[in-house]
Amino acid sequence: MSYRSLLLRDIIKKYDLKDIFKYLNWEKENIALATAYTMVGKKLYNYLDFYNASNFFRQALISFHNQETLKKLIDTYYQMGFFDEAIKIIQTQDLDEKLQKDYIAIIDKTKDLINTLEKEVQVKNLDEILKAKDEIFATYQGAPMQNIFGVIMYLK
């Protein structure tokens, strides 16, 4: 979590959303709230504050259910390594069947990669993992991957 994330959340607590997002159409309050919460969630996501971003995305979906925010919440859970939560949302929400299959395939592939890397760390194949670091991070950079590489650096 960054100082920017903390600062943004402090601003949101201190000021009314209607003052911060005064150009939204507040006559349709549910849509305006969903838009504001999604915008804040996207900023927090960009600051790599996935936990707080997920909270804002959930608030947005409570205000007004929409596909953009739903996809951001799924991606946030994916980055956090909350794969089961992401799959539960994918399977219970109104997503296109192809999109559901694509999301689940990506999550399954990522889970397999993480499991493989964890087994390699346990048998101390650290140099082999480090050689493939760029390729691995091109596939997935979420929290579980950061944790694995943190353990590798500790063990080296």
C-alpha cells in the first residue's frame, strides 16, 4: 500500500463524493455512486492497493450492478491471489459464457504455475526459477508471485 492510496482514502473520508465528483449526474444517485466508487477503485488498483480497491468495487456493485466494475473486481481478486473468490463471482454473476470460460482458464493456468513454483522452491531449484523470472512475470505478477519471489530472495 502506498502513501498515495492512503491520501486518496483520507480525501474520500473527509469530503463528500458529490463534491469530489461534482460533474456526475447525481439525479441518478445509484449510477453516480457506482461511477464514483469505480473511479476510486481504479485509482487504488493502479496504486497496487488491491484490498481497498476491492472494497470500492464491491460498493460500486451494490450501488449499481455493471459489467465494467464486475470485471475490475474479478481482476482485483485475481491479482490478490483470491482465486476461489474470483471464480465464485465469475460463476454466480451474469457474465458471458465465453468470458466465464476464459477467466476460469486463466485462473487455472495461474494456479498451476504457482503450485509448480512453490514445489520448485521447496526442492531449492532457486536458480532455475530466477532464470525464468522475466517469463514468469510476463504471465502473472500478482501477490502470490511476489510472495514466492520474496521467499526466493530470502533463501538466496
